[in-house]
Amino acid sequence: MNMERSRMAVVAVLLLVIPAVLRAQVTNNDLRVTNGTVNARIVEFVNSKQGKKVGHGECWDLAAEALTTAGATWDGRYTWGLAIDPLKDSVLPGDVVQFENVILEWEEGNSVNREAMGHHTAVIVEVKAPGVFVIAHQNFGPNGRKVGTSDLVLARKKKGKLTVYRPQG
């Protein structure tokens, strides 16, 4: 009887503790992009520029000004920070994506959609799920040289190289 009560007590404690631990992990992850971090400052900058032209309107200008304004250190060219593997590492809002000869292709209904990004730069502003992001960019698509957003689904990549960088403060 005492052994059974002990087990029930352990189960009851675990049922109370595990949800609290999971909430704490989520909160800690959220803090990494909301409490004045470089990534949070990058997202704040990019969101403030929606529908506006940044610099000369080149895709590069948006990421360059966002990183500079946020106080990130980078090479001043196309290495936007520490390269991470988006299939293995957590991707955060504020990370920068560099596309090289990338072809994205997917089906919607009866049509096949295709996007080509020869040499393009974008900033992740939202992580919807692993491998599914909202990116902000300019000099691409219907927004022209003004900042707009679109979805990036890694599973749609058919060709090319896509590098995700974690900005460094």
C-alpha cells in the first residue's frame, strides 16, 4: 500500500512539474528574440520598414541596415553572422537567409508554382514551424524595391544553396 502511495505521489509531482518545465523552456526561447537581443532588434527594424524602400532598394540593403542598426558584427559582405543548419539547429526570427541559385517549387491546386532566387538576401521575421518561415525582403516579387514578406518553406527547395546566418552581437 505504501509503495502504491509513493508511486502515486511521484506521478502527481511529475504531472505538476513537467508542464512548468515546458512552459519555462518556451519562455526562455521567446526571451532570446524579445528582450533586446540582436535578433529582436533586427526584427524590430525590419518590421518598421514594411512597405518602405530601405537604402537603394536592393535585397542586400535591408539585411545590411538591419544588422548595422541592431549592432550586429558581420563582414560587410554576405556573411551575416554564424552559419547554422536550418535542418538541425533552431532558426530564430532575425536570422538572415542568403540564397544562391535557389529554385523553390510547389503545387497549389492544379498549378505548379516556381520561384528563382539567383543571389538574394532575406530576413526571417517569423518561424511558423520547423522549416517554415515568413521572410522579409525587397527587390523581389510584387513589392518591388519596397520591403514585403513571403513564406519560405525549406521542403520546396529543388536546387541551389540556402544558408541561414545567426547574427552576432
